[in-house]
Amino acid sequence: MEPIQVWFVGILSFLAGWGLSLFLLKEVFRRKELKIKTLEEKLYGRKGIENAARPHRKPHRGKIHTGSTKPHRHFQG
């Protein structure tokens, strides 16, 4: 091959490499944004943060109190 052709092919491959890497970067960021959006949906519901009064609390798992909630009668003489 002549030197001009080699130079031309080199520039073309360089540009193609840059284009590919930029495209991949964009895809990765798009995926991350999607993941972030789904996380927000989990916290605040589908309508978004604006309509959410508060993050939804998880219900208690298991009892808080076991047994009587009355105060102990130890101190009454």
C-alpha cells in the first residue's frame, strides 16, 4: 500500500475506535440512569418525587411488644 492509503486507513480506524468508545460510554450512562430511575420509583412510587408526601415506610416485621404493655407494679407498696 502507498503511504497516503496507510495514513487514510489509520485516521479512519482511529475515528471508528473513538466513535465506538463514545457510543459504549453513552449506553453505560443510559443504563445507569435507568437503574437510578427504577430506584426512585421504588422509593416514591411511579408518580415521582413531586407527588410523594414521604418515602413509603416498610411495615414492622415481628412484634414490637411481647407480653403486657402495662407498667410493672413492682414499686407500688
